[in-house]
Amino acid sequence: MLRPQARRAIGRVSLSRRLSSQVPATAKMTMFAAINDAMRVALATDPRAVVFGEDVAFGGVFRCTMGLLEEFGKERVLNMPINEQGLVGFGIGMAAVGGTAIAEVQFADYIFPAMDQICNEAAKFRYRSGGEFDVGGLTIRAPANAVGHGGHYHSQSPEAYFAHTPGLKVVYPRDAITAKGLLLACIRDRNPCIFFEPKVLYRSSVQEVPTGDFMLPLGKAEVLTEGSDITLVAWGAQVHVMLKAAARAAEEGISVECIDLATILPWDMHTIRDSVRKTGRLVVTHEAPLTAGFGAEICATIQTHCFDSLEAPIARVCGADTPFPLALEKLYLPDELKVYDAIKQAVSY
Amino acid sequence: MLRRAAAPRAAAAARRALSTYPPYAEPAAFDGAKRVEFDVPYELHQLSSAPASFTYVSKAELLDYYTQMYKMRRMEIASDTLYKGKFVKGFCHLYDGQEAICVGMEAACTKKDPSSGKLTNALTGGESLDSLVTSYRDHCHQVARGDTVEAVLSELLGKYKGCAKGKGGSMHMYRANANFFGGNGIVGAQAPIGAGLAFAHKYKEDGGVAFTLYGDGAANQGQLYEAMNMAALWKLPVVFVCENNQYGMGTSKGRSSANSDYYTRGHYIPGIKVDGMNVLNVREATRFAKLHALHNGPLVMEMDTYRYHGHSMSDPGITYRNRDEVASVRKARDPVERAKRYLLELEFATAAELKEVEVAVRSEVDAAVEAAKANELPPAHELYEDIYVGQTKEFFMRGCDMSASRGVYGTTK
Ligand SMILES: Cc1ncc(C[n+]2csc(CCOP(=O)(O)OP(=O)(O)O)c2C)c(N)n1
Ligand SMILES: [Mg+2]
């Protein structure tokens, strides 16, 4: 449960968004329904759009593509054989001639067989052809993050591997609303995008989501709660852990500014820099292992830009440097208490 | 260890090992054995010879196979119950319906007697010389390779006494002393690994072959074809075993595969399709396949089979196929019932004798369930062990120190 402060803050954010986008109609949706809705809008508004992946014609493992086959036909909603490298390459070819290729990789853990096509082909298509070609119409969706029992191959958060590859965009929603807005933005963005969906939120995140056409900007972090003592940064499912830790700290009078990074690449350095210049403290938290996780990039950049403002060493609260474990997942994960502890350490430094 | 049998004495031993494998010949009658004719013909691809369509089997052998298969069936049913009772940690893929494959194959594999080093084909006792690598659907292969039901169930429950210390779970069971290289979570990843295992057998000249198992869905992963090419180039002793259970998750084979005659998909590699629901037929075909691999190089062996459960426990398994289809396979082709019928028809056992076997197996599985439940969870330090060899105190896995201090979350260490 979110503490009142966090809840109020989230309410404020969605209210301001609603006002800025001409008061769109909303409907109550789970995150998987919101993702489904984004793809439905993409298919309906773009005749070149095609959705494909393993079992997607049946709705997919997480029901995100339910009903799309029935509505748009089997020429536009394709069940792929089990071949991740092949299916991503297929999407690249489609996108190279201007198609809108919306690929699903069943779990982010299965994206590795497609790594070559993503990092060597999709990411470099524009650069190596001197701008003659691009595969901007490619979007790859993949469920990521922990679920409590996923073990080694249903839990990983591989964003840092892709953040190391210029030419890609890497995006993480935190709830149903952001899932819809960011996914549609990825689909329409003219760069290959990887969209990691926190699988633990598919059913648990239920919100009033704008219906119809609705996009949120890529490359933009979002300040969820304003505060003056310390800045916290997270993305994906970890946003909720961050908010709970912040609420716990708030009860002790610590004023925490919580930021959802949302886009990992290219990341919104300015929003974090401005926040840390104000608070003087930073904790970055993510599920992926500590070493060379994307938090490292944030810490290194922020210490350069905010050195004079820092009141405490920048801390990271991350997954351990182990394979994602089946046993002892709780120990591995950067939970609320670990984040809270890091907040306390930073403010009492 | 990949050590070539280079010393003269070792080389001679290896030649002796190979000489225990004359080219395939039809099964011969032996004392106490009865002849069994198979009822499904093989399909062949680029093969000029085929395994026999009959075999001889003794009472001891058949009773052994039946006992193993019945035990596996009970174990998978127990796993289902444990999963539904929320005891199982993680994903869980069951093998019921496919038991004849792992038992029949194992019966044709070569065992090394641990004390004398002699090679035999006994199903139980001894350690397998032939290597085996498979997908996540691995519970029964672990048992076929000699592990206990308790070790398998404990692993499912994430217990320290499980075959991978509770760290692997349902999809990752291993048995090094029986050359079982385990379950793989990534579909198709085991195919090239099998080619490497086969190369090692060839290099060591130990007379072993590698069996690499994959599903009808996995048959569309590119890695498989990379592996087949390597295997054919170097005539590696490897058998690519396609466990065709008709579905890859919710997708039937015809929807995923342009050619669902998987035994032909090695193209330049010969292939054979086998009734995977008949343990004796699987045994005979595997005996042929092993010798083919040793003498001629790789072979594709498609096992025609069926999975009763859904893909994993979260799949009810009846949205993309109907209950009648499952029921009709159970009725007409069930591999456990099949073995039982053989025992009765050949008059190797009476119904009452089999009942005794079943009661004993049931109580073994029940006891294993209770033991697995009672076993301990892995201790916290297991989170950061088995990552590198020779991990010392100084070799610190960052983020693993749970004490509350500044460096805990990686700011200083
Ligand atoms: C690279 C990869 N892609 C997708 C998956 C998800 N997945 C797990 S099993 C499976 C179906 C495999 O079907 P098949 O090869 O026929 O084996 P079966 O489950 O029938 O034994 C899929 C798609 C995975 N584990 N790894
Ligand atoms: Mg299958």
C-alpha cells in the first residue's frame, strides 16, 4: 500500500497530465489491458503496423494481445515460432521498408538470443548506412523484473545491456497509465525501442487510463513526489519500492523527492541533476545487479554535475551481483527496507 | 575432464570400449526373454537400415521399466498436487505422458559399474557413460539417471537437499556422476551443448554418445541447425532427440513448423521417427541410434509422444486442444499402461503382483513428498556461492553483504 503522501503525489501527477491533454476520457484498466489498448490504437491508426511474437495470436502469456487477432486479422497479428533472433530480424526487415513492427519477446530473459539482431543490426542500421536507412518502426516489448518466484529465467532486468548500445531507446513504464502512453510513443518513435514491462504490475496496477490516442514523452523523467532532503531515482516495478521507502522516511520528517526515470536510454539527466542540486543527496535503486547496472551511469554523471551540491556519497541500492536467484529472492532484491536504510545513511552522513 | 586416452594402456582400453559396440544387429533371443513385436512402423529419412520392429525382453527388464515409469507418473502427479498446494518454488513443467522416452532411452544407454569399471546396459545401478542434456522438462530424466524422487521433489520445493541445492528448481536438475547435463531454461540452448558433449566423447574415445533432447517448438530455433552442421562436419557421436509432444506452449506443431516431420529436419543428417509411447520400441530405436552415432555420426530421432498436463502449471492445457484429444491419447497410447499390458500379456506378472509394485511405489513417493516438505531451505550464503570457482572471503560479491553498514549496498565495496 502506498502511504498517503505518495498516493497524493501520484494523484497530482495524473491530474496535471489529464488537464494538459484536453481532458481525455478514461476507463479503468489493468496494465495489461492498457498495453493491449495501446497496440489496438497503433493497429487502428497505422495500416503498416503489425504485431508478432510467440503465442500472441492467442493473447500471449500475459494476455497483452488479447482480441487483436480477431479485430485486425491474421495478416497483422502473427504467431511466431520460437525463434527470438529470427523474429527480431524479421521486424528489422519490416521496419527497414517503413513498416511498424511491434514484436513481443515472451520474457526479457529470452531477449538474449536476439541480442545480435538488436545490438548489431537494429541499433546501427541508420548510422552505418549514413542515414540512408533506419528501423525506427521497430518496437520490442518484453516482460521484465521480478515476480517473487520466477527464478533465473523469468525475472531478469536486462536494461543495462541495451543501454550500452547507442541507437536504441530503452523504456520502462511503472503502471497502467505510463504503459499505455509510453508504449504508443515507442511504437511511433522513429528509433528502435525496447519496452520492458514490469510483469508483476500486469494485473496489480489498475488505473483510470486515457482511452483513445494517448502518448507520453520519451526521454523524460517524472518527478513523482517533490522533496528537499534527498532525491531517489528508480524505474519499472522498483518505483513502487522507492515510493514505499520514501513514505517510511517521510514519517520521520525526511522530505524525499522521488523520480521515475521512465526512459533509460536516452536518459533525462537534467531532471535528476536539478533535483540533486536542490536536495544534495541521491540514492538510485534498481533490481538488476549492482555492478555496471544503469545506476552506475547515473551516479557517475551526477557526481560530475553536482559535485559542489553533494552532502553525502551517492548510494545505489540494487540487486546483488549474483545470477537472479530462485532460492533467496528476498535477500537478492533491493527491498523497501534496504532503500529506507540507504536514505537514513545519506541524510545522517 | 577432457583428457584424451593418449597413454597406450588407456588407448587400448578405449578401443576395447568401442569394440563392445559392434554395428547394430537385430535383437537376439536370450534365456527367459520373450519376443515383442512393435505396432507402429518407423519413418526413415536417408537411412538405408532401420532398427528391428521387435525386441526380446526379460521379466526383470520389463518389470524394472514399468516400476520406473509408474514411479515417474506418481512423482509428476505428486508435483502437481504440491504445486497446487503452493509448495513449489517457481515454474513447473511436468513430463507425464512422455515417461517411455526417458526410461526406454536410459535402458539402451551404457552404464559403467562404479567398482569394476565394466560397461553394462542395466537400467538401474551404475553410472551412465552416455551424456544427456535436455530442456526444462527434466524431472523424469533426473530419476532415469539414477536420482531419487526425494531429491527431485526437494529441488522443486527449493530445498537444500534438492539435486541442485534448491538453487535450480524444476527446470534445472543435474547429475554429474551420471553425465546428465541437466535442464535448460532457454529453448534450444541445449542443442549445440549436445554437439560439444559428443565431441568430448569422440576426443576421449570412451565409446559414449551424447543425446540432446528438444521439443517440437524448440525445433525452430536456429541454434539446432548450427549444431547439426557441426555434428555432421565432424561426424560427432550425437543423437538429436526431438520429443514431439505435438505442442510448444499453446502452439500446435503445424502452426509453428513449416515441416513438422522433425525426423527429416536434419536434412543431410539421417533421421528416424519412433513411437515414443512404447518403452520397448524406444529402447530398440535408441540402441540403433547409439550405434549409428558411434559408427556413422549424428542422427535425428523424433519421438512421437504427448504431454498430458498443460505446458506448465499455469497452463490448464485445454484452451488450444480439447479434453477429448487428451483423453483419447490416455486411453489408446498411455505409455505406463502399455508397459503394464505387456507384463500381463507376456505373463511376466499377474495383476496382483503389479498391484504390490504399485503400492510400494506409491508409498515411496508419498514418503518422498513428506521428506521434501520437511527438508531445510538453503542457507543465506548460498545466494552468493557457486558463481565463481574458488570464491574466498576477499572475493566479495557486491551487494551480498547483508549487515547494515555503509558499504552494504555497494557504495564502498
Ligand atoms: C529462448 C526462449 N524463448 C521462449 C521461451 C518460452 N518457452 C518455454 S517452453 C516453450 C515451448 C517449447 O515447446 P517445445 O520445444 O515443444 O517443448 P515442450 O514444452 O513441448 O516440451 C516456450 C516458448 C524460452 N524458455 N526460451
Ligand atoms: Mg512440444
